[in-house]
Amino acid sequence: MGRDLLTISGVVLSDSKGKVRVVILNRSDTYAKLVKAGLAKLLAVEHVAVVLGEI
């Protein structure tokens, strides 16, 4: 799964301290739509938002 996740194009945004705050997954990627909810749940404990967007 980790290898598959890395094939999704996207952008990672961080704050001024370098902490990841937002992961934007390419909304046109079918796999991104399938993993978004699970990834968001996993990263929520770190206060990281996962969204689908245009890349």
C-alpha cells in the first residue's frame, strides 16, 4: 500500500517550522479518491489535513 500511495501525484504543504500541515492529492487520480478518507484518519492525530485538489 505504501508504494501505491507514493504513485499518487500531489503536494505537501508545511508550516514555517517545517511541520506538514496539508496533503493535497490529485483529484483526477482514482486511487487518491479511494485512499483519501483512510489517509485523513491516519494523519488527523498529527493535525494534518488531506484534501483532493487540482495539481
